[in-house]
Amino acid sequence: MARAVEAQALDVGYAAGSTVIAGLDLAIEAGTFLSILGPSGCGKSTFLRVVADLLEPLRGTIKVLGDDPHEVRQRRDVGFVFQDSTLLPWRTVRDNIRLPLAIGQSRLTRRIDDRTDELLDMMGIAPFALRYPHQLSGGQRQRVAIARALLGEPKLLLMDEPFGALDEITRDRLNDELLNLWRRSGATILFVTHSIAEAVYLGSRIIVLTANPGRIRKDVDLRPLKGDGNRCSREDPKIVAMMAEMRSALEAAS
């Protein structure tokens, strides 16, 4: 199986003497939905930034889609969705989605087609195409952010607590929509969250990181607990038991 991300002896930090992640060895198969749990300060978001070529490692190696992260970023094969939707307030929904087409096109190493209408329909936000961010709910804004990240058909989607600020009902609905997108696209997703229930429900695999510095405390393949397409019920006793196991691992990691 091809690997979407492979890190070996990876050390990451922001300044001398402040190592956030130490000695990380992690291989992620293409097509995986990886949930990442851990206490604050364990390096969850930092790891995503290294994968996205937004931060250089201190030591060790990392390959993304079999290549150097910088080359992958140049091809825009990686999409990034943050907790804050980071929409431009003066641009409509349609224009926010199309933003990647207007930025750095001349430096891209592959062509990006305008799939705006397709993504508006896919994310259920076509009726809001001409609205501005302040006219949208939190869930609608996150749908726009996801659509923007998907515009270039990335092979790898990084999501840093994208639903953390939403109410539980909206969050559950977007969880299901995200799983449907993942099944259709075949992309690899790295999903950071503080919610144990969300991590177990979404992931085909889950890791728990310790803090000071970040290391892998637990690494579990969730596919045996779920049906085809990573389908499961939040009330399934096996899923509930796994949530309890992850809570114990997270408490130990803290």
C-alpha cells in the first residue's frame, strides 16, 4: 500500500530548546482517515504544519505522497482546513471557494480546474453562493472552507479541529458529510480533534500523542470495529468501549 505520509525520527520545534515533537516514527497509508488525539501542547497542530510545509523539522525526515513536502505544496496536492474558517469577509461564498485559483497560479506545477459549482452543490451551499461570510452560520462557513480546500482535488486533506466551535448537532451532521466526502474522493485525511467521540466515530485509525514532547502513546486500527466505508453507529457498544479506551489513553498521555 502506498504511503501518504512517512515520518522517521522526526523532531519538531519552534526555537532552540523547545522541541514539541520528538523522535516521531509514523507511516500513514494512502486513503486512511487518521484521527489525532492528545492533550494541549502535544504537537497535533504542529505535525500538520510540518506535513503542509508550513514548518521545517529540526531533525529527522518526512515524506508526503512520496515526495518532499515543499514539492507537494507546490503542486497543491494538500488541502488545509482550520478551526477558524478563515474566509475573506469582502468575498462572497463563490469567490472564497475560488480564492486558490487567484493566488499563485503561475507558480503551480499542475493545473487546477474551476470546480466551484460542483463543490457548492456537493457541500449543500449552492443557495448561499452570493452571500458574504457574515451572512452564514458557523456550519455554513466551515462548509465553504472545506469546499475551498477541495477545489484543487487534493490527495491529502489536513483538518485542524475544523468543527470545534460548532454546536453538537451541527458537528454530528458535518461529521457525516465529511465521511461521505472521504468515501467519494479516496483522499487521505489527517484530522486533529479534542473530541474523543468525534475521533473514534470518524477515524479508520487513531493515534494518541503524549505531551512534553509529543510522542505516540497509542495507535489503533479502527477498521475491525466498523462496516464497509468506515460506517458505524455512535451507540454501537464496540464504539462506546473504544471511546472509553481512548479516554484512558488520553488521561495517561496528559
